[in-house]
Amino acid sequence: MTEEEIKRFMTIIKKDYPNSKLTSEELEEWKDALSKISFTEASIKYYDHRNNANFRDKFPSIKLFIKTSSNINYLTNCIWCGKQFSSAEIRSHEERHSSVNYIVKKYKEHWNIEIDKSKYDELMNMNQEEFDARYDDFLEKLNNKCPSKIIQKILYLNANPGKELPMELYEEDKDEKTKKVFYGITNNI
Ligand SMILES: [Zn+2]
């Protein structure tokens, strides 16, 4: 998870447990554990926890979110297409779905273009480098259609890895709509 996703995830938990407070030490442990798993993975685990009738009585255990050793490989099914993958491969596969789904949604919304199954599969099967370049082109196009500071931030960070954001991109975007777009995208980075 990115830092932004961790913040969002912790906000979701805080809403269910307004009276529980983690010490700063515990919070660091949580952040560390969450940084090693994807937002989707953490959400599924938290959703399972919430399925307990008395879930509000018990703050979720951090153990739920600690990544099991990568030496232990198990098979798991993709939440989108149901295909089976090893635990080492599933994260990048599900992240790709999430990115492609976002492209599909935005093409329909802004250009009224339907992305058919063969195109969807092509995007799913593309190698990572090629897909990243394609995704940046798409964000560029989306930003021209409906300019968003958040998309501009992401494009800048993708093009300049490790560099600080320039001042004009620094301020928070207060528009709720673009915030949602941002969350959709950060799920995929
Ligand atoms: Zn899949």
C-alpha cells in the first residue's frame, strides 16, 4: 500500500472504532504491516473481520495484516476473473484488473467508448513496462479531458521517480470528485 492508501485504510478502521486509540509505537507497526500488502488484500481481510457479529467489541488484530512469509506459496483465486494464481503473483494481477477497470469506466464516461473483451484481455496480458506507458498515456488523455491536479501529480511522480513535487502541484486537491478519481488510481500504483 502507498502512504495515502494506508491513511485511507486507517480512516476506515477508525470509523468503526472511534474510541480505540493506537499508541504511536503500535501505529508504526500497523503502517509497516500495511505497507507490505495491497489495499485490496487488507480490505478483504478487514471485511472478513467485520463479518463477525460482535466485531465492534474487538479491535482487529494486527496479525490479520502481517504478510505471511513469501517462502510459503499458496494458490488463490482472483477476485475479478476467478483464475487461480500463486500468492506471489496475485497482487500484481489484481492491481492490473483494477487499473484496466478504471480505464474501461473512464472511456465509457468521457468518450462513450466501450472497451470490448479482446481489448480488455490485451491490456491484462501486456507486460508491465508496456502497460505502465499505456496507463500514463491514458492519464494524460484523461487530464486533457477533465483537468485534475491529482492526475497531474501522479503523472509527474511516474515521470520523475523519487523527485519532490514542484510547488504548484503540492497543495491538496479539495474537490471531492477528483479525490475519488485519485483513490481509484492509487489503488493501481
Ligand atoms: Zn483476474
